[in-house]
Amino acid sequence: MTSGEPTPAEGAPEAVPEMPSDSGGPVFGEPWEAQAFAIAVALHRRGLFTWTEWSTRLAAEIQRAPANGDPDSGATYYRHWLAALERLVADRRLSDQAELARYRDAWKRAADRTPHGTPIELEPQDFG
């Protein structure tokens, strides 16, 4: 982390004021939202981008929303988060769109076969 920059958990609500939060920090409507948040934090902690760079990318995704037909009522906030994360990962060549699509499809298959309330686990056949 660069000196003077807040840690993600501390700085995220200030850097991204529309993020849902309570006195305990960010809150999430669905497990995948927390996972997307955690991935961004983990990549930041590994030094792959600054939190300021991240929030700039997220802001760009939110600004693109109306052009893509999204009224951006707040309900799609973490979809913007995920899109920003995917773009940043691809731009940094940490992965590519094909690999991201492969994992997205595998997660969908795993989620479809997993009973509600049970942790989703990827299995080799999910990548079929």
C-alpha cells in the first residue's frame, strides 16, 4: 500500500460513497457481492493497483451505466463493481476475457446444482 492511502475496508465508504454500509463497514445483498469486494481488496493488497486507481475505475463503470440502459438505481452497484474488476484484471493481463468467461460459466453451473444456503464449490465438471 502507498503511504497515506486508507486501507480498503477503512477507505472504501469514503472513496465510493454510494457503497452500502453500516457501522460495521460495507454490507452486501448477496454472497457474490462480498466475494467481488474481497477479490478487489486482495488484489489491491498484493500491490496490483492502488485504491484510488480502483475507485476511479469503478466510477467510470458507474458513469457508463446509463449509456448501457442501466438507470443505476443502486440495485446494480456490485455489477458495476464486478465489471470494473474484470476490466482492471484484463487490462493488467492478470487474466483475459476468455478465462474470466470460463470461470463465470463454471460458477454458474456450480451455483445451479448447489442447494440454497450451501456453499458453492467448483468441481472439474463445472469447467466442461
